[in-house]
Amino acid sequence: MKLHLADYHLEACRLLLAEGMAHGAEGMAQGAKGKGQEAREHLDIAAEMIAEMGYGRRKPEVEELRRELAVEQERGSRDQSKKIG
């Protein structure tokens, strides 16, 4: 059951990341927490579970999602600085 829960957290991260990207920088920062922050929380939970269980099959997915979140965070920072400047 824990494997399914880890997969759920990975999928929730993907969904939130996709929703945020569809709405640009505002989408990633939307709401009190923002989709980016919420996606990162799901990814952190999944990564912790995967490490605890030794679910190595999902490690490449965790790393890919970390890269995607970093890219979106950087893109959001650039978009925000363009609006300010």
C-alpha cells in the first residue's frame, strides 16, 4: 500500500506542476501556498517514502520532478523580476 501512496504523491506533484505551468508564473504562485510549493511538498513526501522503502525504481522520477520544479521556480523568478523592473 505504501508503494501506491508514494506513487500518488509523485502524481500529485506532476499534476500541480502541470496546472501551474498552464497558468504561468501566477499559476505557480497562486493561492496562499502556491502550486509550486504544494508540488514540492508532495515531492518531498514521495522522496522520503521512496528512500525509506528502498523503492529505487522511482528515484529517476523524483530527480526529474526536482529538475522540473527548479526550472519552473527559476522561470517564475524571472517573470516576477520582469514585472518589477
